[in-house]
Amino acid sequence: MEAFVKSAWDTLCRRYSTDEALIGQLWEELEKAYTAKDRHYHNLEHIAYMLELGDRYKVDGSAFDLLLFAIFFHDVVYEATRSDNEEQSATLAQVRLNRLGIPEHTILKVKEMIIATKSHQATEDLLTNLLLDLDLAILGSDKERYDKYSQGVRKEYSMYPDLVYKSGRRKVLQHFLSQKHIYKTAVFQEEFESYAKANLNRELAELN
């Protein structure tokens, strides 16, 4: 899995830079972030799953590179007790992509996409909506993968006792279920929506 993610990173970056040392250095930074001991869900496995699905539902041309860069950096800064993870991740992405020589307009678009993962609201931009759906694809996965995800999230919030965590988690699940659609794109609504609602309702029943 780690080799798959690294290969995807190397291939992506080599379209913009011949500096192998820099590409390797930036990978080491990403790897360190996503393999930190407190990363039980927001880790390389999450990135790998998004990359896998992103390739399956990808758009053509350079737009796909925007999606890939956003996937790699969207959770690079993640602490369960912070409220600015997305902004910090976007800022770090800007600095690192600038070092790779990525065009400024591309960097700004990647930043915008990453920040959109904070609220997960539908936008007018298809690529951003696809990123949001990839980020939440786990909700519509099979029972085993979903349960591993929910257990991972609980571990990331292990600083909170059950009483506090369960109350907050119920609100999150109910928020998703109260929306007309969990997913923003038609393909995800068709392929993942019903499974996501079943998983969310099942976890909510278990919390209750």
C-alpha cells in the first residue's frame, strides 16, 4: 500500500520536476505525517483508497493532476483537537507545490479544493465535488472497511471519554443522514449513497 502511494506521488511529481532529491524529500514529509502514531484513519491507507477510486472515476487532462495533489495534501496536517487542519494543510500544499514549480493558478486551485473538505458543501466545480466524494467514499464501503474506519476515528479521538465522543459522533452521523444527498456527484450517489446510509444508520443504532 505504501509503495503504491509513493509510486503515485513520484509519477505525479515527475510531470513537473526533474529534481529527484526534492521529490523524495517531499515524499518523506508526507509519509512522516500520514504514518504518525496518532493517525488511525487519516493515514496512508485513506490516501491509497482515494487514489484508487480517483483513478477509477478520473477526469481527463491536467485537471486530474489537481485532484491528485489535493488528495495527497488534504490531510497532511491533522490533529483531532484542531479546527484549522484544512487551512494548515492548504498552506503547506502551497509552499511545497511552489517548490516543485507548479503553476500558481494550479496551486491556488489545489488550496481551494483542500479547504472545501472542511465543510463538505457541494460546489459548482465538478473536480472539487469529486474530491469531496472521494474523501467520504469510506462511508459507502463494505461493512468491514467501514467498521475499521469508525474504529480508527474513535482512536483518533481517544482523548475524549465515551460520553463526550458518542454525543459528538451522533451529531456527525445525523448531519450526514439529514442531507438530501451525502455525495455530490451523480456516479457516487448511484454507487455509494445507499450503502453509506445503511452504514451510518447501523453505527448510529450501535451508539444509541
